[in-house]
Amino acid sequence: MLSALTLILTCQLIGELFTRFFGLPVPGPVAGMVILFALLAIHGSVPRDVGAVADTLLKNLALLFVPAGVGVMAHFGLLGQDWLPISVALIGSTLATIAVTALVMSRLARAGKSADGETPHG
Amino acid sequence: MADISEVWVYLSASPLLFLTLTLAAFQAGTWLYDRSGHMPFLNPVLTAVILVVGLLTLSGTTYETYFEGAQFVHFLLGPATVALAIPLYRQFDRVRSSALALITSLLCGSLTAMGTAVGLGWLLGASRETLMSLAPKSVTAPVAMGITEQLGGLPSLTAVLVILTGILGAVLGPPLLTLIGVKDWRARGLALGTASHGIGTARALQVNELAGAFSGLAMGLNALATAILLPILWRLFF
């Protein structure tokens, strides 16, 4: 448990140092994800306790966005000035992005070899 | 017995109160979501944010004071992002077999996100500063803020727009995907991660690990694509 958490934090730390040192346009934790992925690939499997810690963190991922979300309250003024273009742009662009990405992917992936049997229900 | 205002002074100075409030609000949101039979508009993040903002406003607490307690939850976003390597590794055979389709759809989605956000905002007369802050709204917050700063917008406004985009995608995405008949878990996950970064990924992971793996990967790749493409495109059009 503790060693798995240490491994994850170490990957994040190296990721932060690496992206800052080279001025890369990705956040440290995303670089950390790539590092951990590389380590798993070298190791050839997911160690049981690393899997357990990761699953616990990811099962509660949505909770972790609450503090940042509450930050909306500090910007009601800024949002108010351009509220109409902002709300239309956010809703319209989010829907368009989801539709375009999903439709292109499902067409291209269907044209490829592996198709999915299961159907979603959520 | 101590005066109630003395108790409040103690509580509002300690991280305990706002840490507990964050967890309790999210629990309440999750309870409501489960009780409603998973109605998209009762997304637990949305409910928790509304509850906390309401309580802070009523008690006259600033966001800075709240964040001193909530930062312990916020910090875990970093390790959780690193942990996305695990579903990605477990599902990597599926990722590799559709790599070309994945990259193509990601680029289409990334360009749609930037183009429609700036286009719609411009059509409705948003200020130049707002447009700059709006452009990277589908990208995970730290990268989006960096891009906005580079363009000359307001990073703090971007942070808020990024979170709102995430919540919108998590709420509207799954019903939209069902409406347009996309059943492939890979496509569903990729779309949620491209359009609404980590909050979309959290939503995708709740439903299916394959969708979660594609969503986490899309979040990382879209951050990279937008950071490279947006400054170039902006100079081309403005």
C-alpha cells in the first residue's frame, strides 16, 4: 500500500521535474502517467498493491474536482460580463466536440478490425 | 459553554471543517444521484459544487479560506492522474489496435473544441479577452491556463471555464452519445476525455474501464495537441 503510493508520487515528482526542466506543454502528472505506464510495460504486469491504490484513487476521481469547481464562486463577476456568449460557447462547443470525436472514432474503428459486442447502458 | 462565535472562529481557521464539508457535500451528491436512478443532471460534482458554494456564500466565507481545507482533496488530482496509467496499461491491446483511428478522431475533436468555442463566442460578441480564455476550455486545467496566458487571456477565468466544460460534458455527454447511437466504449470514452478532460474521464471510468482508458489517454493527448496547435491557429486567424 505504502510502497505503491510512494511509486505513484515518485512518478508524479519526476514528471513535474521533467516537464519543467524541458519546458514541455504537458502537465507534470500527465508526464508521470507516461512514466508509470513505461514502468508497468517493463515490469510486464500491474503489481497487486499498485492496482489497488490506483483503483481507489480513480473510483473517487470525481470527488477530487469539487474544490476546483467551487472556484466558480470567485469569478461570478467575470462570468457575468460575457455570460451569454460564454454559456452558448461552452454548451455548443462541448456537445459538438463530443459528437464529432465519437462519430469519427466509431466510424473509423468499425472500419478497422475489432468491434465491440457489449452495449452501454449508462 | 463556549460562545458560538468562538467555536466558529476555531472551525473556520482549521482545515478540518472545509475538508469535511467537501466530502459530505460529495456524499450527498452521490446519494441523490443514486436515489434518482442516475439522472444525468444530478451529477454528484455539480450537486456538491452548488451545495458548497451555497453554504460558503451564506456563511460569508471566501474561496481562499475554503481552499485551505479543500486543498488536501485537490492535491490528490495529481496522483490520480498518474494512476490513469493502470487502466491504460490493462486496456493497451485495445488502444494499440485502434491507434490510427484514435489519433484521427482526437485531432478532429480537438479542432472542433477550439473552433466552435471561439467561433460561437465571437458570433455572440464576446470580448477578445474572453475568447482567449475560452479557446482551450476542453483541456485539463494546468495546461489550459498556460495556453491562455501565452495568448494573453485570463488564466483564472480559463480555470473556471475548464471546470464548467468538464461538468457540462459529464452531464450532457452520455445522453448525447446514446442519442446519436454511439455504442462503442472506445468512442464514448475518447469523446468524453477530449471534450471534458478529467471530469469526463471520471464519468467514463464510472461506467466502463475500457471507456476510462480511452478517456484518460484522450485527456493527455488533447492537452498536447491543443498546446501545440492553438497558438499557431490563433495567430493565423486573429
